[in-house]
Amino acid sequence: MTPRPDASDAVQPETADSFDAVVSAWAEPVRCESAYGCERPASWLALRHQPCGGHQPVCTFHYRKWVRASLARIGRSGRMRCIYCGQNFKTVEQCMCFRPL
């Protein structure tokens, strides 16, 4: 005999709404998640150094802006600092890697 599902097994309305939102946006491009509220499609995945870790999709404009600013900091002081942990780096690649999406 198959047990009858009880009310706690039912999909909650807010979960169903969230799932429907994900499915309806499935074909949409990944958007830039820079701190500037950008709406452009993301072209790059920024990967933070360890131990900070994490990743963030960004558009080409914000990728280039970050790299230019980081290179300028390194040019002025010989180092750049991670905004998350405060660790100093001598190259952009030591702090953040970028992979095309």
C-alpha cells in the first residue's frame, strides 16, 4: 500500500513562484553583477584568490575597468590590496582571475 502524502509534502506557493521565475528566465543571458548595478550581459567570470574565493559574472566594460584600476594601483605603489581580506598582491592575476563565459 502506498502512503498518502500529507500536507507538509506539498510544494509551497512561494517555492512554486520562485521555480516558475527561474524557468521563465532560463534563456536570458547572465547579467553583470558588478557593484555598480550594471544591466549588461556578463562576458567574464571573475574568480577571487584563495582564501577569499567566490566568483562574480561581469561585463567586458567592468572587467576592463577593474583591470585598468588595478594596474594603475600597482604602477603607483607596486601592489594592490584585496578589498575583501586586505591581502596585498604584486600582480592582477594573483588577486583575481577572469574566465570568458
